Amino acid sequence: MALPVVAIVGATGAVGVELLECLEQRDFPLSELRLLASARSAGKTMTFKGKEITIQALDENSFDGVNIALFSAGGSISKVYGPIAVKAGAVVVDNSSAFRQDPNVPLVVPEVNPEAVKQHQGIIANPNCSTIIALVPLWPLHVKNRITRFIAATYQAASGAGAAAMEELREGTRAYLEGKPFTPTVLPHPYAFNLFSHNAKVDPANGYNEEEMKMVKETWKIFGDADIRISATCVRVPVLRAHSEALTVEFERPITPAEVKDILATAPGVRIVDDVEKNYFPMPVDASGQGDILVGRIRQDISDPSGRSIQLFVAGDQLLKGAALNAVQIAELL
């Protein structure tokens, strides 16, 4: 079988750069790599396996001969060019929210529902980063003892809003430390030494923002269980690239922290960081730049006398497992 031709759409963005690095680090088998971006980036080069590849402007003819197209350029681009890529014969792995709730599009976390890849009709959706980071450790627990409810509080990094937001955090922090005025333009509030409710649109009917509802609806779809009761509060914190989440999880049957640790000790994509003696638990600084979801603060929820609830704290690299790595793992399944 011939090696695939792979295209990255949005190659110069924060996730695009990580996609390139993931393909190289994982030695993804390909015959050609095509880097696609906006016209202003066309002609520039990026390095892959020691070779310079010239970036091409994305257009309707970009996908001729492409087998796998990794999209990370925003929902509007995906909606226009995703179907064009499929028509040209490519399978699209899309990192935006454009197709996640489409019943004909599989929503895949390879550690959770790899078999869903087979159901694709040309497009496979990469879930929201916060959803992925929660579900990688929750799934193996759910398999052993069904989760009936979970409540999430997220602490989300600047990378979730793209490279420009990461740079705004750097610049805003520098200005703050130097006592200079700084007006944010990418995010709605000052980011340095501050945190604020995720700036996704709030639904006035239920009070939840779009990011919070993504966690609810995407979990239902990925787990294939819409009876799980889920609530989330999503917050942006001044961290560059790793999301953290506090999870309170209720199970069908009683469960102990020891059982949770035993299950997670061999779970794919999970690393337990739970040193009570040293008070050392998952941190964004440790999660950044690697692919595992760090899990710690594993303890019984003392507010639930039934013994069916556990509390966890998790951290994962938003640009890697929360985006690029998950997409490349989907491409590997293909």
C-alpha cells in the first residue's frame, strides 16, 4: 500500500506547528507533506525532518492527491474547505467545532472510541480540548463502574485561544511587571495575574457558555451515553499551554481511591501524579510538552456518604493531547 499524502491546513497556527512536530516525532508514514495556510503565509517555509517545505496558499485545488487532511484553521475554514477536501478524495480530521455534533461525523478520542473512526463518511472530528483531557482518564473508570454524573471546573490555558492569545499573555505579563499600561485585543479581559470565566458565548436560557456545553454534549456522544449528568464551569487562567481540571465524579457503585489508582495505573495516555507526602500533584508546568494526562488528588468525595463519588485533579497539554496529538493519533488509526 502506498504511503499517504498528508496536508496540514492552518500549518502556521499554534496547533498547526504542533501537528507538524507530532508527525515528525511519531515518524508518521507519509509520502508527501503539504503545508497550507492563508495567502499571507504562502512562500514561507517550515522544517520537517530536516527539509524545508514551502507553505502554499489554501485554495480549492489544494487537496488534489491528498489522502489525509489535518484541519486546524477554525470552523469557518473547515466548513468551506472540509467538503472540498473530501470531494477530492481526502479524509479530513478536523480540529474545529464545525462538525462535532453532526450525527454523521464520528467524534473520536483514540483511547476511548477508536472503533468510531470506521464510521466516517470523509470527516472525523477532533473533540474539544477540555473534553479530551477529562475523558482520557474517565473512560477506563467508566468501563469498570459506570459514571452517572460528573462536575468539572476547568483552568484553561491561553493556547486554547491560539498563538495570538499566548503572545498577548506574554506581552501583558511583561507590561504588568514593568508597571506599564496594557490593553488586551485578543481576549476581552486582562490575562496577566488574572483569571476570568471562559469568553465563549453564554446561553441566556441556561446560563452555561458554549465551552461548558461542549463538554456536556461531546461526552455524551463519545461515551455513547446521554444519561450521564454533567455540569462544567470553564475558566481561563494565565498559563501558556496546559489545561487543568478539577473533577468530581459519581459512579453507579461504591468505589475507593485505591481502586481508581489501580485502574488508572495501566490506562493508556494516563500518568498518575499523586504524591500526598510531598503535596505534589498534576501541574500545567509538568503537563506541558508531553502527551499524557496527569492525574492526581485522587480522593473520596466526603460530601457523598454513599461512597460512590471520587474527586480528581487532571492536567494535560492543550496543544498536544488536547488538539494536535489526538488528531495525529486519529490519522494513525486511519
